[in-house]
Amino acid sequence: MDDHNLSKLVELARGVHMNDSQRNEQRNSFVYGNTKIENENVTREMVETISRDVPMSKFAAR
């Protein structure tokens, strides 16, 4: 991928606006993927449960 194509993709990504449900799903996916690297016992269900029980920071909620 050249710089021009990458720049186009970045511009397209800037225009994406997620609703709260999509943002939460994206956050959970990110958390799961990163914690699974460190702890193979982590499950998606664990991440979803914690996500429901721990409120999102007012700084993260945009």
C-alpha cells in the first residue's frame, strides 16, 4: 500500500461516526484482543460482563 492509498483510507476513517452501541462493541473487541495476548484465559464473555459493570469514562464517551 502506498502513501496515497493510506492517506485516502485515513480520510475515509475520519468520516466514520459510531453510535454508542458500535463504540462499545469496538471497545470490547479492542480490550479482548489486547488482553487475550497477555492472558489466554480471558473470554469475550468476561470482557462484555466487565463492560456492562464498569461505566465508560466521561472522557472516552464521545
